[in-house]
Amino acid sequence: MPLRRHAGGCHCGAVRFEVDLPDAFEVEDCNCSICAMSGNIHVIVPATRFRLLSGQDMLTKYTFNTGGAKHLFCSKCGIKSFYIPRSNPDGFAVTWRCLDDWQSLDVTINRFDGQNWEANAGALAHKSQG
């Protein structure tokens, strides 16, 4: 399936990235405590399809519970435009609405029961595979 490069970043523009995505893809609407509170809907991709272009020095890491997920926030504007998910530590979860062209993308929104993460995480394990 062909991939297209999409640019994105945080609200203030300090953090910028590129990600390669197919023309149509799935995003996860997770109800875990942090995704629910922040309204985060994300697409999980292999690390090889993600490139941080600028802002490495602006990122602040937050972890909780098991510490498996690495939530990365812009220290200037507070936006989490991507993070390393616990379900796919070898990939990235890119916040769909942090993509510059998010409104024009063909996405299917999947509800993910992150409140019961242990029972459901296996359904996401394949998302970071090439």
C-alpha cells in the first residue's frame, strides 16, 4: 500500500515531525485516563515511518502507572503531538489532529478500551509492524 508523507506538530510550532501514512487509515479513540482527559485520538505507526524534524529539546516526558508509555509534551505549549505507546514501544502514536492536514484525511475512528488495557492491548500490537 503506498504511503504519503504528512507533516505535523504542536500548537506553537516548536515541535515538528513527519509521518508516512496510507491514504486511508485507522485512528484509536482510547478511553484510558490520559487519552480520555486530553481527547487524544491517535494513529500508531512503526518508528521507521516517523521523523522528528525539530523540537527535541522542547519535549518533556511524562510517565505514570507502569511507565511503559512515554508521553511527550511540548514544554512551551503543552501539546502532545506524538508519544511512544505502551502497546507499541517500538513505534509512535501520532495525534491525528496534530497533523497539518488532519481534516482532509480518510480515517476510521476505532474505539479502544484503554480502561481495560491489559485485556485489550493485544489488538494494537501489530500496528507498529512495518
